[in-house]
Amino acid sequence: MRREGVGMRSTLLERYGLPPAEIEALSLQRVAAAIQAPEGWGPQERAVAHRVVYAAGDVGLASLIRFQGGPIDAGCAALRRGCSIVTDVRMVEVALDRTRSASLGCTVSCAIDDPAVAQEARKLNVARAAVAMRHTAAKLDGGIAVIGNAPTALLALLDLVDSGSARPALIIGMPVGFVAAAESKQELPARRIPAISIEGSRGGSALAAAAINALLRLAAGPVVEW
């Protein structure tokens, strides 16, 4: 039996839904209004942070975002050179803006599902994400590492840096979790490599993808509206 008056109402989608472009624009406006940008953030840092916060749905995250060593300029310069973008997991890879990365001549790769990586990980009893980083060392040198899931991937990457095997132009280090995630990000400042990270246990694939996609927007051309 239909409740009185329900049939006269609009649908939930009609009441709350908006066209995609309007949803994005309104969301970013609300994020910008809710965030007090830390001292030292310029327009580009705010633009990247707004995208990360938007992806998280949590304005409280803004105070945990860290920009180290001029990462916006370093990342955009690398992207405009057509650098390699290496991700730790497929969730980050599939969320990347392929239209903009292709327009810049950038390649995107993730070795997590490589059979050789899986075999070596089983043999060594280490996480596949860590082995995947080692297998992509050549692409990481001068490229951008985007880590949104596995702390072991960030740890392995920093080991590559320490050994001189790879020197990324930028590290987006946003692994998530309660084991080694915070510690892996605490190690970033000592390497003096441009980096964007999220302090503590928070992070995730969506947030890392949001950060690199924001940089792709900046690198690909002028942005009319964030």
C-alpha cells in the first residue's frame, strides 16, 4: 500500500542529484570554503589539496597533507617531459586520468600482477608491492611514483633511492594502514626528494590518484575552475 503523499514527491535522485559537472564544482567550492590553508601553501598546493580532500570526503584531512621539496613544480616538469608514472596497485592505476597523461606522452605502469613479481614475492616471502617497485626501478628513475595502498611499496622505493638504483622526480606517498604506513611516510623527508604525502595511518588509492590527477590537470594546461 502506498503511503499518503509519497506518490506526489519527486524521486530521491531528482531531489538531491545534480549533473556531474555541477557536483564537482559545488563540492570543490565547499571544500575551499571549509579549509584554512596552512601558511606556505600557494594556489597550486591548495588546488592539489582540495582534490585530495574532495576524494576523501573529509575536510579534516587537509591538516595532514604534506608538500615537500617543491613537489608541484617538480611533478609538473616531469609530466611535461612525458615521464613514466608507476603505481603500487591497480586501484591507483585505473583511477588515473589517461586522457591527460596520454596528451603529455606519459606512460602508466603497475607491476603488481606480473607473474615474475608474484613468483619472486613467494620465494622471498615479501609483499608483491615491494617486489613490484624493484621491478620498475628503471621506470622510476626520473618518473613519478604514486603509492596509495602498500606501505611496503614505499619502503621498497626508498630502499631503491638509498641504494642509488632509482631517483624519482616526485613521490606521491599515501599508503594507508596501521602497520608501517606512518613510518614509511616519516622516512620521506630524509631522502630530499619532492613528495606529497598524508601524515599518519590515513591515505588510500583514491587519494593518491586524486593527487596525481590534480598534477596532470596543472601540467596539461591552464585550469579554468577547480
